[in-house]
Amino acid sequence: MYSKLLAIVPIASTNYVAFTFFVGCMAMLAASVFFFFEVSNTDKKWRISILVSGLITFIAAVHYYYMRDYFLATNQSPTFFRYVDWLLTVPLMCVEFYLITKKAGGKIGLLWKLIAASVFMLVTGYIGEAIYGTEQQSWIWGFVSSIGYFYIVYLIWFGEVAKLANDAGPAVAKATKSLAWFVLVGWAIYPIGYIAGTTGGLFGINVLHGLSLDVVYNIGDAINKIGFGLVIYTLAQSEKVSDKVAIA
């Protein structure tokens, strides 16, 4: 199997799944290089946040490189490897909220709440997609998974994260609100892929039959993971400019 994955497999012009895997891999690799190089050009208090942004896109790029080859070799969705990627990158995205609100008093307990909710969301989503993906129970597990998602949304929009961000200053508040929109709207892309990829679909009915879950997931990953990093980078640069103006 491994030797087959290493073989060069031609990609048909109509193979949009493989194309989005390739573009996603290149986009996130390029984003990783950018974030890693910009760490040294960033104020010290934001360097860990930029580094985490680079790690998120780098981990995703490595997984996408493998998932593309897996898909071409087997013509199957790399569900297991995708969830491995998400179990590493989604909690790191939650870590970003803790890092940018830490200076306003964010406690380690908040970090664990976000990580626990994200892991719960992903594990139950995997059960519904990979274990019960061909049965009616998949929509039930999808509903259970959404509990973790909405808890994260609550913390970011109305809970501790929102309150801490407002206390941290206008730049942090603005950045947090942008990230919150990514979670509310950008992460909402993934249930579309889930519905398309499971027989259970939406309340037992696959209303998106024919739509490729991998295309949806690939687009969602590129938008959310790169977008998260760019928001953090913009925050770091805006505060850098503000500090220079204040000194002048």
C-alpha cells in the first residue's frame, strides 16, 4: 500500500476532490512558511500566537499531502486521517483564543474548556461519520457533536472569551470578533460536508446527495485555518504600529 501511495498518479481534469487536496496542501504550506518567517518580525508578546498559527497550517499541509495520495490510490475519502488532522489543529485554534485573551486575565481553565469542547465535538462527529456513516444514527451523532460546537460559540460570543477580549483593548476585541465569525460561519461549513457524506444526512434524509464531502471539507479547512492565522497576524501588526505611535 505504501509503495502505491508513493507512485505518481495522474489527476483527471474533472477530479475536483484531488484538485482541492492539492491546492489546500500548497496554500497551507505557503501560509506556514509565511507565519514561521514572520515570528521574528513580530512583537515578543505575540510570537507564540504566530508560531501556533504556523503549526496549524503546517500540520494540515502534511496531512493534506498524504490524504491527496491516499485518495488517488484508493478513491476513498481519508476520513480517519482527516479527523487525526482536526484533533491536532482544531484544539490549537482554540488555544489562539486563550493566548490573545491571556493578558486580560484568561485562566488555564478557559483553555481546557475550549480544548475539551473541541475534542468532544470531533470525537462524536467521527463516530457519526466513520462508524455510523451508513446508518440513520449518523444524524443523531451529528446533533451530539453540535453540542460541543455551540458551547464553543457561546464562550466566544457571550462567555469568558468575549468578556476578556473586551477588557484587553479594542485591537484584541476586534480580532476576537473576527475569529468568532470564523467559528460561527466558517466552522458551519463542516456540517454541510458531514450531511453530504453520511446516509443519515440531516434528520435521516441526505438532502445533499451528490455533493462531495471532501471538497466541502477541503475548502473549509483552507478558509478557516489560514484565515485564523491571518487574523492573529493582523492583530500583532496593528498593535506593533500602535506601540510605535504611542512611543512617538
